[in-house]
Amino acid sequence: MSEHPPSEKSIFLAAIEIKSATERAAFLEQACAERPGTVTLRINSANPTVTTASPDFVAAARGADGWEGQVWDSTVEVTSTTLDALIAVHGLPAFAKIDVEGFEAAVLAGLTRPLPALSFEFTTIQRDVALACLNRLAELGPFGFDLALGETQSLTFNRWLSSAAMRAHLLALPHAANSGDIYCVLQSA
């Protein structure tokens, strides 16, 4: 992910990287959402890695410990697509990383079949989004879950937990844990 300040029409969060075993990466200036259309990106010029399409994320961060000084100071409208539409054009990915600052559940709502493996970001200021993601994945298939806190990319359990066990773990995390990624692998039925 780029750490460069966003330009008006080329925002790093709106770029979707598509890879398969048979083709090179394709970069699309679109956001993923529940349905095709447009979304408003809220840009944090001082910290573009937390640019988001989620007004609820911005509201949750306002005044929260660990999020002091974060300001979303401009917006831009971008076209949106769905994971289903991307799969129809580019094929089923072996792995997808969803890291969209509180918009993860909306992205997963645009998916109607299970992926072999994926990860999605969570924050302790919006645990409800992570719980909604777990619920959506349970609707799509039997997944196992593990997580990495912060930017460690080191799995916590080194085994696949049930959705219920991951839910309990997320709810028990201290606020100071702040964020991490939940890794999800489709299990055989």
C-alpha cells in the first residue's frame, strides 16, 4: 500500500489490485462496495492510510483513544464495483486482502460465494464491523479464523478457530489492541 498523499483522481485506496496465476496485476481506480455505483472517500491528507468510505469509521475515531488528531479533511467520489463483478472479469482469487478502514462489511456484502482464503482488517473502535464480517462469511461457507494484531502479520493462535470463538476473542480484546487482520480459510464441509 502506498504511503503517498492522494491526488484528486488517483487515490491509493481506490486502486484494486487483481492478480491471478495467468495474468499480471491490473490496477483499477474503483472502490469495492456492496453494489456498483459510487462511494465517497473521506480523505485524511496527513495520514492517507486511514482514508475511508465509511462515515461510521470517521465518527468512531473522533475522540477515541489512539485516534487523536486524525482529521478527514476532504472527499472524492469514486466509482464502485463488487467482489462478485471483479471475480466475473478476473477469475476467483486464491486470496483477497480487505483493508478498507471500517468498510470491510460493505465490501463482503458484494460477495455471494466463498473465497478460498481472505483477510479483513478490524479495529477495536468498530468491533461491530468485524462481527458483521464474521456473520457474512458464515453465510458464505464454513470458514476457520485466526488473527494477527497490529501490523505484526504473526498469527495469534496458529490454528483455525470457529466463528463463535473468534467473535468471543474479538469482544475480549482490550481497546489498546487497536487493530489487526483476521485471516479466514474455507474449510472442507
